[in-house]
Amino acid sequence: MFAGWNYGFSERTGFTPDTLTQVGIQSYQLTEACRKGVGKQRGIIPPLDALYTDLRNLGKIFGVSDRAEKLVKQYSDQVAAVTKAVAAQGQRPKVFLYDDGRDQPFTAARNAGPDEIITKSGGTNIFSDVDDGWTTVSWEAVVQRAPDVILINDYGGEVGTVADKENFLRLQPGLRDIPAVKQDRFFALPYAALVEGPRNASAVQAFGAYLAGVLR
């Protein structure tokens, strides 16, 4: 069994590596979900490095190290091509990742996957100064940081759709004057592309292309 935290393992449900060990089942926890210490936030290395680490480790576990190395090279080459193009742009739009939350927004701080996806794509996560993973912030903080673009986490369900989230954000009184809303700069990526996984590289490509268009 291998999984991440809150998308597989969960203390709330009691489905954890420890409980699996008690019944004789071995598990592998994704590096993105590892903690820096007991009771500390999750995230011990940059998210893309975590992906490459897990691919290599899983390659060893299943005896397919060569395939794992090919994937690591493929993904890292994809990301490198985007970062090379980004370096020539100079400017970096400020980006707010909106996951969900009405009273308070749930977003990605420095140690969550979207932070590095945003950075490699040519943007700056407005909450990259917060030493945490996925976390709750305030609407006041969002307004103060005045994002140029809002990146929406798309869960793909019938409730809480991208359109629902966009409409909610547009109707928030405090957000009406921030650049992202005034300029209608909303972009969505699927949940599976924003948590550690094989879609991360294509997410960097897609969002990088969008941000390049914003700067034109």
C-alpha cells in the first residue's frame, strides 16, 4: 500500500501506516506527506524532488528502476524546458491558489505541491512565505497580497465546480478590486495535477503557457 496524507492515509479514519503495520501490511508514505518532525508540518523536500524520490524508491521496490529513471528524466526535462523559457520573461505574476473555503480560504503554502508548480511555471505563490503545506489563511491576507492570477484546484465533481468557485470569488466584496478578478485571470488545474504525482510536469507546462500569455 502506498499513499499520501488525506488522499489515502488519514488519522481521522484510522487508516495510517502504523495501523497497517499492526495487521502485517507494509506501506509506503509519499515523501510529500512526510513531516519534518513530530507534530510539525508536512513537506521535507521540494515537491518535485519528492516526486522524483518516490518514483526512484517505488522503482526499486517493484524492480523497475530503469523505467523509473526514464520517467524522472522525462518529467524533469519537461519542467526544465518551461523554467528556461520563464527565465527570459523577467516578470513573475503573483498567484493565489484557491482550493476551497468560504469563511476562510484553504490554500497552498511553501511546502505544498502547488508552490513549486507555480514557481516553475513562472509565477510567485503569494503564500510562499508561510512555512506550511496545505493551510487555511484569511481573505484579508489575500487582498493585501493582491494576486495577479487565481489558480483554482479542480476536484472534478458536480458540487464545488470550477465555475462555482469562480462565481464565489467574483462576488466576494473584498476581492473585486484585486488584479486577478478585475482582469478575469482565473486558471484551473485538476487536483491530481496539484498533489505529488505524474501529472505535475504537465501542470507546469500548462500553467507556464497561461502565465506567459498573461505577460504578453
